[in-house]
Amino acid sequence: RRIPYAKAANPPGAPAAALVRPANLVQRCRSSSRNATMNDDDALLAEHAQAVRQMFERIPFNLVLGIELDEISAERVIMHLSMKDELIGNFVHGILHGGVIASLLDVAGGAMAMVGAMDKHRHLRAPERAAQLARLGTIDLRIDYLRPGRGQRFTATAMLLRSGNKVAVVRSELHNDKGTLVAVGTGTYLCG
């Protein structure tokens, strides 16, 4: 039930907006010998994933940081960014800036809150659901920096803790390319 994203073949330095969703990856695999088929829940998840991707790509700040969307599912959202000189906070040690860490955790958390809110508002027609989600925003964000941001690639994973009619709470983790936990965050998002 996850919807991975793969980068399109673009020249080096192409924006993250060039992410594509392979159509065959929306299918739900079943353990039986029957062919994989797409049920209503899978179709809805694919619709939610597409809406999150479109929202994500329309925010210029995400592109400036170089954030790329890796996976969207009902259980989690995964994003990453690659280290570049413009993101260094400690120039002596070449460590990722704390503001970039917070931003990546916030973007991943907001995307997960959006997935939860879409599911919560699934009974609404698409235009009504879009009007509700237009209010999506961060109410509160707590970041615990556990280790210096050393590495070449940083991956944020966000998981929904609670999704209510108006507010969602999301827990996010940031790991470097060696799997070291760099920071954790808890965000509260207005989503309805």
C-alpha cells in the first residue's frame, strides 16, 4: 500500500519537481496467487499521494532545499535531501544547519498530516476536501537535535500519531546516510 516515487531521467541539477509515479506501483500485491488488482482503498491512496505530490512540488522552498519525495503511504511519508554547501550550518565541521533539519522534518510532517486529513475527509467531494486542506499549516513543532548532521544524504520519515477533524499530530525522524538518528520532531498541524 505504499506509493514510491522514482526520479525521472533528468540532467544533473534538475529540480525535485521532476518526480514521477510509475503507474504499476499503485497496484496492491496480494499474497494469493491471483493477479494484483487495485481496490477502492488503493485508488483513494493513489489519489491522496498524487495530491500530496502536487502540493509538495508547488512550494518553492522545498525545491530550494532540494527535498525529494520518496514514498507516501497511509502509514508514513519519506523524503530526503542531499547535502550541499548552501545547507551547511557549521562551516568548520561541514554540519547540516539546524534550520534545514527542522524544515525537512516539518515538510515531511505536513505531508503526513495531509494524508491523514485526506483520509479523515474522504467522505467529502474533492472540491470540499480541497477547501478543508487549504488551511493546512503548522501549529507547533518541537525538534530534538540528537547528533550533529554529518553525512551526504538525510532522510526524514513521518508517521501519523493522531488525525482529528481539525488537528493532526505527527512524529518525524531524521537519519543520515549511515542510518544514524540525527533528530526527531513532533509537529501539530491544522488540517481542517
